[in-house]
Amino acid sequence: MNLKVIITVLSVLSVSIVKAQKTDVKKAFASAAQQTDVLVKNVDSARKVKPNLVSPRTVENGQFKMVISRDWTSGFFPAELWYFYQYTNDKKWLTLAQKYTEDIKKEQFNKGTHDLGFMIYCPFGNGYSLTNDPAYKAVIIQAAKSLSTRFNVKAGVLKSWDHSSDKWKYPVIIDNMMNLELLFETTKLTGDSSFYKIAVTHANTTMKNHFRPDFSSYHVIDYDTLTGNVRQKTTAQGYANESAWARGQAWALYGYTMCYRETKNKAYLAQADGVAGFILNNKITPADGIPYWDYNDPKIPEASRDASAASITASALYELAKYSTNGKKYKTAADKILNSLSTKYTSKIGANYGFILEHSTGHRPNNSEIDVPINYADYYYLEALLRSKN
């Protein structure tokens, strides 16, 4: 076989491999919708017994777990329903989305959490973009005001947790990058730049203190609010202080990609590229692209995977591909991850109480939510499906 034929064959094989990794979005959404029909029925049944439970979170020890509105994951379920409405334009999903979004509304006044981006912006932001409902706009603005009360000028960051004061004084977790979108959006809705300035300051401070030279991220940075200095760099949900917790890396990738979209600051694009490089070049990750829960767990390859980290990463990569010179590489990687999720990590129809994805890891150090379905994995999976289509 001559060189020209060999090159042609290799090119065909390369194209076929890429095509084989493309996800059938229509089929994936149809399957996800069937599962979510089951989930809605289980939610309704659970709420008849305990009306204060508003959203399904996970399945643990075979038990269906619902949460109250102040749980940090409460907004993902109604936000998923908005994605089904966006994709199908079926009024059935609109009615359900409106119903379950309403249950989270009171959290707009919650000043005791940094997670209002997840809790409020995911459902109300999606709802507002699809309906232009002024009531949703008002909730988004109030939530941003509540979140802003957690900003410390000296440290230059939004505080994450109020608990465990014996461990840290002013903890900031990498997850908090995800809540900045609420602030950026509120500046656009109101013209008040104070929200934008808080978001940018938090992103800059986090970029300075949260990352190692290889662009992997610490989970928790503890600040001294009198001096603004870092007190300690540690973890809560990762394997060790110096390890790379997989979902944390995904939050960082998504967060700085979003920050670049909102500001066009090339430093954020460079940061997102750096984090993407750490994730995609890490040889620990299995061939299907679904990471272990922590890149440094010594039990690998026996350690649990994290489909939630994978779905967040895929969604972020689809967006980052639009901005970066590495766009083709990112899209190919996202396609591979999404194909793996849609073919190997989905629940059988009717199983897992209606959750879409299996094999996520929530909080392994606490022996909590290990190798289970989790609502935020489903949310970012649907978002990745939508972004792959677009």
C-alpha cells in the first residue's frame, strides 16, 4: 500500500471515529423526556406526603431523595424542565417548569448562601429568557442583591459557607464561580454596574489564589478579611488539599468560559484554555472521557467516576469552542464526552426514579452520594445536548 493510500485510509478512519462520537440529540432528548416523565410522577407522589419538599436531588441507598427550597440543588429540576420546553416547545413542559420554578421563588431573599446562581438563576434565568416574564426578572434582580451582601471588599470575594468556623474563617470554593452569571445578568437587566464589578473582582481574586501552575484548582481558599491575605488552601470534597477534585475543575472551566463571554477579558479566556488543557491532557481520565471523582485518588482505577463533572465539562467545552483558537479540539472532546454520557451513563427507562444519568459522585469524603444519579448532572447534560445541537 503506497503512502497516499495509507493517508487516505487514515483520514477516513479519523472522520469515522469523530462521526461515531456524535450524539443523536433527538434520540437523547426523547429518552431523557421519558425519564423525566417518571421523575415528575415521583416528585408529585413525594410532595403529597411532604409538601415542603420541592425538588428531586438523588437516589441514595435505593431511596428517592427530595430537598427543600433552600438546598443548593433545588433549582436544577425546574431548570431542566425549562430546557425541555426550549427544545420541544411543548406547552406541557412550560406548565411544569412554571409550577416547579415558583416553589423556589422565596430563596431570592436568602442571604445565607452563595448558591443563588444555581438556586435562582438556573430556573428563573432560563424561564425569563424563554418567556420574558417580568416577575422572573424581579426575582433575578432581588437574588443578585441578596448574593451581593456576601461580598467582602478587603478580601475581594463572595463568601461561600457560613458553617464550620472551626475549620476556616472566610471560605471561598471554586464552585462559587458559577454564581457570578447571576450578577452579570443583573447588571444587564438594571444598568447597575455594581453587580458586574463584584463578579469581576471575585473572578480576578479567584484566578490569583485558587490555581496551581498546571491550572488545576484548589477547592477551598480561606481568607483573612482584615488583611485580604490567604489563610490556607484546602479541600472539603476532594481527596486531599493538593488533589484535583474533578467537579471543581469543571466548575472552573465553566466559570471562566462564562466570564469571558460576559466581559471579553482575554485573561479569562486564557484561564479557561489553561483549565481545559489540564482536564483534556490528563492521562488519568479513562478513554470515554468521564473522569474519576478526583484526579489524584490513589484507588484509581477502582475509584468512582463523576458523570456530573463530565456533563459540566462537556457543556463548557461547547461554549469555549466558540471563543478559543483550540475550538475544534474542544468540540471533538465535548462530542466524545457527550456520546459516552448518552450511551453508557444513562439510566434505563423507568429506573432510578426517573433521573437521567447514573454514576455521579457528590461528596466522597463524607461517604455521601457515591456512584448515584444527581440532579445537576442531568441539568448540565441537557444543556450540553442543546449546545451540541447549536
